[in-house]
Amino acid sequence: MLVAALLVPVAIAVVVIAVYRFGVPAFLALMFVAIGYGLATDLPFKSVDKAFALGFSTAMEQVGLLIVAGSLVGGLLPKYPLPGPAAGAVGLLAGMGGAGAEGLALLQHVGVNAPRRALALALGVLAFQPLIAPSPLAVAPAVVLKAELGEVLWFALPAAAVAGLAGWLYIRRQMSDGSRTGALSWRWLAIVVPLGVLVLHAVAQLPSAPLGRAETRELLTGLSRPLMLAAMAIALAVLLSGRWQPAVLADTRWATLLLTVGAAGGFSRVLDEIGIAELLAERVLTPQLGLLVPFLAAAIVKTMQGNSLTAVLTASGMIEPMLPALGLDGAASRAIAAAAVGAGSIAICHINDPFFWIATKMAGLSPGQGLRTLSLGSLIIAVAALIVLAVLRLVL
């Protein structure tokens, strides 16, 4: 287990060096590192191949079409970024809709020529996605830990707000924007409408079923599938652009990002096959750590495996039986524990997460620059959210 854990930072370093120093395409670097990591941890060839293929296909199924759609829509939209406040609102919408990579894939053009805005948007999505309902990432730990969703929201809202602010301040110090002032346009609806569908689908999936349990829920489930969202975004962009542009629709600049995201999913699945994330998370299940336990359990799984939903579900299942021993058995304490699981699942976003590659592509960063900004930024906002939750637990 120790060897497998120590090899993860080695794998990250190899990918960064291969891409930055030797110009190897990121998807090839991830592919060969996944093979090397699997074999170094005693996985047989067949298991490495099966895990990588499954992770690759899953990433393609979840976000592949949306990467294509986001790129094509970007060619049809205005060639300037959204204004800062509007970009923040769209980021909040994307975070509430569920899987952050899906929303960010559609938002590729929002930070065009504005790297600071692009990274701030990405960190904003990371901050809101696991904390603010109706996002499934916020709802899942509340359900598993038997916490009232409304009560979770009371604690999660200030935590997400402070985390988002911390992310913006960090990115502001790290990067200059150097872009033209953003401007609003009706054509941005090509992105906003599909994001709105994702949010409505998340609302429909709430345990209370506020939109009903039959036709409406079924309709939104169908519309929120990647194929429907991609078709919706592209069709709206074509209509709102006001003219037919076949050359833009034939553009294939999305191909490299698509392959990289698939390879990141494959590498993530190889890491999951080892089972190191759960074994490491079990090491922090110490009652003396109190609120740190749900946070660290989720953070370890997210860092090792790269999937936020897996992180919140795994961590929640681990800590639920030990909540009394952690002093987190009351209604308010369970709500704080659920929010702490969400906060932990923010960190650390790196090369095994498709979200990382979409965000760095938006900002025009190399993998090394992405690690220094986005990865460190994700840790900062996660810790900021945890501090807020710890303070709320003391004063309430």
C-alpha cells in the first residue's frame, strides 16, 4: 500500500515532465503512465487494459460529447469572455447541476482570452458543486448520513461562499487577466439553457421529488443526457449566431482535449483498481480527529481516484457508523459532517481528474502550471470550507 501511494506523485511528475520537457501529448503520457503504474503495483496486463478501457469509455460517455459541443459552440459565440459577475453566476449554475466536468466542458468559451477568469470559474464550480443542493454531490452525503438537506444547506452555504471567495483571491494573486472587458450577448443562451436543464434535472432527482415522480422527471432525465445537451447547445448556437458557418462546425480542435480527458479517466480507473484510496482513507478513521475525519476521508479518495462522486459516497459510507464516536450524532452535527464530506471532495484536483484537463485547457496552462494553480487552489478552497464549518460547529 505504501509503495502504491508513493508512486502516485511519481506518476504525476512523469506526466508533467513528459508533456512540458519532451513535448509528449498529454493523452499519450497518461496512457503510458497508467500502464507503468499498474504494472509497478502488480496488476496483471489484462487488469490494466480492462481498467483503462473502462475508465476511458466512462469518461467519453459522461463528458465527451459535451467537450465537442463546448468547443463548437465557442466558435459560434462572441470572441470575448463573459463579464466577471455573469461568469460567476454561470459558474454557480454549473456547480448546482451536478458533475462539474460536464458543466465546465460547456463553459470552455466563457473565459476565452481570460486565463484568470477561466481558473476562477473552475474553482467556483469546484466550491459550489459538492456543497450546494440540488447538486447530487451535495445531496448524496446528506442522504447517506441521514442529515436533513435543508439543515445541511445552512452550513454549506457560508462554507461555499467563503471557499469561492478564497479561490478568487488566490487566482487573482497568481495570474493576470490581460483580456478585454467581457460583454453579454443573447448568444450566451446556447450555454445557459443546457446548464439550466442540468439544474432542473438535479432538482427532479431530490429525495422529496419536488417536480413529480413520473413524466416530468423522465423528461428531464432524458434531456440531461450528454447527447441531448450537446445537440441542444450546438443547435442554439447555430440559431443565435444568425448565419450558417459550416467551417466552424467542421473544426476538430477539440480532439486533443477529448483524448486527454479519456486517458485521465482511464488512469483514474487504474488507480481505483488498486484499491489504495479506500485503504488510505481507513487510516484516518480515528475518533480523536472529530470533524477532520469526514473531510480527510473524502479528500484522500478524491485525490487518489479523481472522482468526486465516488469520494462523497465512499467517505459517507465509511464514517456513518462512527458518527457517535466522532461526536457528530445530533441533527446539526450530521449536517455539518455531510458538508465536511463535500468540502473534502474538492481536494485535490489533478491529472487523474478530467475536470483538471478541461480547466487547464480553458486557461491555456501546461500541466505543471495547472498543478501550481488549479490543484493548489482546490486544496485552498477545501481547507477554507472546512475552517468555516469548524467555526460554525463551535458557535452553534
